[in-house]
Amino acid sequence: MFAVQPAAWSKFDEHGCDYAVSISHAYRLCGIWQQRGEAQGDMMVWRLTSGHPVKWVRVYEDESVDTVTTEALALLA
């Protein structure tokens, strides 16, 4: 499973995010948040694991996508 929320929130918010059953569903949800103006800026897709959620993919306002690597994650902090 995945979850999406604005990237500006930085920490995972289990109550404020939207849950997705697949990565394609997560991308669609990102688009909906951005179309409705609910997200100002980029969106973050989180991968839900049996442990803590992991930042998985950043979806930019222009709809481009960037996987979150350790190096990219350092730039987000």
C-alpha cells in the first residue's frame, strides 16, 4: 500500500494522508490533490511497510516524478 500527502508536511500524517492500493492509484491521488488546490507544491508518496512508512516518490507540481534516494532525501531535510 501507499499513502500520499503534500511534501511540505515532511512527516507522515496517518490521519491527513490519502491511502492508495497501488502506485498508479497514488499518482492519480496526487493529481487530484493538485487539481483541487488542496496541495500547494509537490506531493510525497509514502510506501507503507510493516514498520515505519518510507518516503518513496516525490511528485512535482509539473507532474514530473523523482524517486527518493538517500541522496535526494538529504536535500529534502
